[in-house]
Amino acid sequence: MKKLLFLLLLSFSGFAQLKYGLVIHGGAGTILRENMSAEAEKAYRQKLDESLAAGYAILEQGGEATDAVIAAIQVMEQSELFNAAKGAVFTHEGRNEMDASIMRGDDLNAGAVAGVRHIKSPISAAKAVMEQSPHVLLSGAGAEEFATEQGLEMADTSYFFTERRWKSLQRAIEREKPELDHDDQKKAVEKSPKSSLIYSVPEDYKFGTVGCAALDKNGNLAAGTSTGGMTNKRWNRIGDSPIIGAGTYANNATCAVSSTGHGEYFIRSVVAYDISALMEYQSLSLKEASEKVVIKKLVERGGSGGIIAIDKDGNVSMPFNTKGMYRGFRLSNGEAKIAIYEEE
Ligand code: ASP
């Protein structure tokens, strides 16, 4: 009898721990239903679904959270719909400079690349930095040399060219001129030495960065983020996406987080780590911690964007302070969702 009870208890506790799943984002911003064609909406939803399926398949087979994160992100990196790898935005000089990072929650190991121009899958390079180098963050030509040595697939700059992003750059450059004369903009710059006209985010800005956070069957968490950064960025600007603690964070004791939004604010607010810290030090739930950071602290500081996160128990949170965020999750208990707009 005792043995039976023990077995029952074991299977129940085992069952509880078995919850696994993943959550993804494809960027936040002024994403409005009225501006989206039915065709475009369908394409986004399909890609998000494909990304979730790729990551979920790995988790279902007992694979590692880091591999699920890579698989989910790579689906979006290969799509022109998102601002990562293939669909990366252009810098002021007309280049694609990509950033990515990944972190695992069991040993707090992490890897990242910044300002890379020829790596087909920047997230795979981040993973290689994490696993095959003694470093956390490699940049530019050195990061590409390392990726080549690791046998990662490289691509000509033409692979990353898309007409849509090129036009966005032209529009952004055009917009800079009238903005220079805008009184409010001038005041903002005078008030804060950190703000710069080049980083002023237009009303209709969309952050198309992609990210994933996953919890595997072994209870390990991981998160990753991949981006082309911000259209019209200059001076080898690097955003929050490759910064551990800002764009990406994972800790098995708390949660795994990936951010998207106005990177400068996310770096200064150490967004991803702040969520984990609120859980660790103030025992906030994932929902409370993530909403406090994204809906309260970031908004007060003027930082627009959102995050997706999953905690050690498989709870998911996807708060954002913009009009929309491409997002979705899939959990082993059957819960799943794909959404774009605010009201969904
Ligand atoms: N966070 C990214 C950056 O600032 C942009 C984005 O999320 O789309 O580089």
C-alpha cells in the first residue's frame, strides 16, 4: 500500500514537473488591425505558428530548451517578415548589422554576437559563442571569423537585402529632415544629453526583432533574441538584443525572458534581468514582475516595447506597452495562443 502511495505521489510530482513549452515574439510596435491586410496578417500568424511548432517539436522529444529556442528563432530569422537575419533592417549607411544572444538557465552560461554582417543565422553564432568560446559577447569581424572557424553558414550581404527594408530606410532618412526642425524633438534633446535625433522613434515604428523563451522537460529554461536592430541606426550602434540582462536573460530559479523595443531604454532599465530579480528578491509572480517592468517602469521612462517570458513552472507572460506585438506560446498542457494586436 505504502509503495503504491509512493508511486502515485511520484507520478503526480513527476507530472507536475513535466509541464514544458515555449513563448515567442516577432517584435512590438504600432501594429494596428486597420493597417494590416488580411494577407499579411495570415502570413504573420502562419510564421509564428511554424516557429512555435519547430521549437515545440524539440521539447516534445525531450530536447533541450536552448535547442528549442534556436529552432523557433531560426524559422523567423529565415523569413522576410521579421527584423532578424534575412529580414534585417538597414543602417544609415545601407548595411545590415545584426545582433543576437542566448542564455541558459541551468548554469547561467550565455553567448552573443553584435554587429555581424555575413552570418546567416546570428542566433546560431550566439550559441556557438556560449558553447565553444570562453567569452560571452563577440562583435563585428572577430565574431565572423569565429563563426567561420566554427563552420557556421556564412552569407553574402545580398542575402540580407529586401526591398521592403530598403524603402523603410529611405523613409526614415526622409523623416529625419523635418524632425530636425521639430520643437518638441529639440527640447527633448536639450533636456537629455543621451537622447539623439537619430534615435527618436517615429509614431509608426515597428520593432521586428524575434525572440523565444523555453522550458524543457528537465526543468531547464533558456531564452534567445535575434535582430537587425533599428532602421537608420548609425556608428555601429548596438541595441539591447545582444546584451545579457537587457535583451535576454534566463535563470532556472526564476524565468527566461526575451525583449523587443527601443533598445537604449531596455539597456538602461536592464529589463530582462529586472524581471528575474523582482521574482527572486521580492517573490513577485512572473506576471506581476513582467508587468511592473514593461507597463510601469518602462512607460515612466519613455521606453516602448514588450517582452515574452516563461517561468520555471511553465507560466507565460507577454506584456507590451505598444499597440501590438507579434507573439504566441504553446504549452504541454494544451494551452496555446497566437496574437498580434493589443485587444487579443
Ligand atoms: N530591441 C531592438 C534594438 O533596439 C529593436 C527591436 O526590438 O526591434 O536593437
